[in-house]
Amino acid sequence: MSSRNSILHSSFCIVIALFLVIVSSVSINVIGIGLNSPRTALAQQQQQPQANLNAVEQQQLMDGISFEIDNVTFSHHMATVNGVQLHYVIGGKGDPIVLLHGWPQTWYEWRHVMPALAKNYTVIVPDLRGFGDSSKPLTGYDGNTTAEDIYQLVSQLGFNQIFLVAHDVGVQTAYSYAAARPNNVSKLVLMEYPFPGFPPPELGGIEPWWFAFHQVPNLPESLLEGKEREYISWFFKGLAYNPSAITEEDIDVFAKHMSASGAMRAGFEYYRAFPMDAEQNKESAKTKIMMPVLVLGGDIYPALGGDFPGNYVVSSTRPLATNVTGITVPLSGHWIPEEQPQFVIEQLTKFFSE
């Protein structure tokens, strides 16, 4: 059986298994979170009751709450931008670095990277629209719109030039930001995202099964209601070379937010925006971005059959940018900031100081 057929066969089996889980699985009690470790204390910060608050009440509750990660202080804030409320975390001092998370995550994805960067930079870590404690509007999940969200946030904070780092669906937002406002982005770092409209040849024209599943209108969120934790756990475990890097407590943090009203729908809207993103990308590719771009790609993806040849993100990025450097992160799967945080810190520090 060819590699491509093998992947297709495996993906079909996964889809069948997924629906069996949805239909037949029983509720799983969430493991209690203790208060002993810094990471667990930080997870508790994420579990403030927000669901029944209006935007004004939410902003009043979140604004200015501070916490520490590895003895470095950060604080929660809310900002009104582009017609939505964005939650963000900020800490440190110096030139600004903006970190954008992916699906199905929040700012908390960057918890292992933030303290080291905050020693020399102002670290700004938002929840993208639709995720975490940010608004979950019905529309506006294409790259151009979400990029405008982040641009307005950065502008409110008084910065006109940033280092921009992104993972997964956050990459589309970051690229769209850099393409629309190239003078505002000094350097760009992208991780683990094939650009719509520019499929990487390494994947042989085959997309992961969930790309199509997540784009089906209304169906995924209906099937997965009440099973959010079980569903996202499959991705954390199956796409990680080192699944222990994302603990059950960490999954609890992400699952809490993905179980909130409208959260699964909002997350899927990023996938449903792929056709619009493809058109936007093809248009912006007519003038390639020229700032230095560092692309970090994973090494091994167990759920997709193991190793993939080359850094597929690089080949998807080159049609969009003139100055691209690619690095495959050793012993990492998809969740690079959590699986290999020290490697990420070293690469970012070196790249931004060059």
C-alpha cells in the first residue's frame, strides 16, 4: 500500500472511530486540579466564571488581574477592538513580541515560553476572537479580519512595530497582518500551518481529515456537544511526539474554554474561512512580504503515520515571502511551544537579536 493510500485508510478509520466515540462514549469526570504547582495555579486563573457576564462585566472582572509564571509577573486585560472584545495577557518590558495561539487553544499555549521572553521583551499574548475569554461573534474569522483585531490591539497598547509569532490557525492571522502592514512587523515566526491556496507538495494533495470535517456547517459542533474534552484530547495526544508535554490539567484548561457556549462553533469558523483565506492569500502573494520569516515545523506526527518529509510549512510559505528560513524542530510534533519550549525560546531569541 502506498504512503498516500495508507494515510487515507488511516484517516477513514479515524473518522469512523470518532463517530463511534461521539455516539457511544460516556461522560468522563474531569480530574480535579490541585494547587501545588505554578502551572496548576495558572490553570486556575483560567477558570474564572465568565459565561453569564456581559462584555462590560467581563472587562471589569478581567482587567488588571495579575499572576506569576516562574516568578515573572503577567496580567489579564480586555480590549475593545474591531467591534469585539479581546482578552490578552501582557508582561515584561522592552520591544513588543505578540504571540498568537492556534486551535483549540488560548494564550495559555505559550505559558512555557512567556517568562523567558519577558526578561527582555514586552510579551503580548491575546486570545484570538472566538477563543478563550474573547468574544465569539458569528462572523469575522478570515485572516484579514482577525489581523485587524490584533493590529488595533497593538495600536491601543502604543506600539507601532512588533515581532510577531504564531502557531496553527494563528499563522493565518499573523501572515495577513504582515501582508497588510509590512512596516509594522519587524520579523515574523510561523509554526505548523499550511496556507490555504498554497498546499505544500509534501502532503501530496491530501489534507488531514479534520480540515473537511470542521468546515461542514453546523454539524461538528452539534455532534460534539458535551464531548469537547474527549475530542480535543485526541488531537493533543495524537499530534504530539511527546504527549506528556500537555498534561491532563492542561487539557482541562483548554477544554473548559472549548466547552463554553459558542466556542466550538467559533473555533470551527477558522476552518470554514479557509476558502476566503485562500483568495486573500493569492491576492496578497502578488506582492510578497519582505521581512525575515522563520518557519518552525514539527518532526513526527503519530496520528498521521509518523514522520513527514521535509518542513511542509516552509514550502507553503515560500510563495508568500521572499526571505524564509525553515527549521525542523527535533523530537516535536504539532504542539511545538509546549513540546520543545526551550528550543523555541532559543530560536526566537537568536532570530530577534540578529
